Amino acid sequence: MTRGKLRVTESRRMADLYGYCDPATGKIVLRAGMSQFDRLGTLVHEGMHCALPTTTEEEVDRISRILTALLWQQGYRRRTKKS
């Protein structure tokens, strides 16, 4: 990952995936149109892949589910931009 900076974008062309990351560039792409909970979970999951690229998928999945539930329970939600 490049100096801890992550860039998050959305794509409507992701029928098979919720998201993906490129650890070399810190780029995360999320499927557009997900629920807030799914978006948060996918963002945490892909962020972990960028931050810890050698971690197994099973560990990333396990830890991201715990962190997502905690963040959701604490009221973390995406703020949308006002028009």
C-alpha cells in the first residue's frame, strides 16, 4: 500500500463481486448500490486486504465481520453529500 493512503471508488459493473482492492496502489473499488451495512462490511474487508495483503482470506473475512458489527453497533454510517 502506498503510504497508508487509500482511494475508494464505486462501480456499477461489478455483478460478481462486492468489491476488490489493489494493495500496490491502495485503490478500493466497491459495487455501487449496496446497502449501508454491506458497503461498510465490504469497505472494512477490502481495507484489510490493502493494509494486510499477506493475511488469508479466511482471517480477513473473520476479522472484518467482527469490526463491521462493532462499527455498525456504534452507529457508524456513510454520510452522503448534500446536493
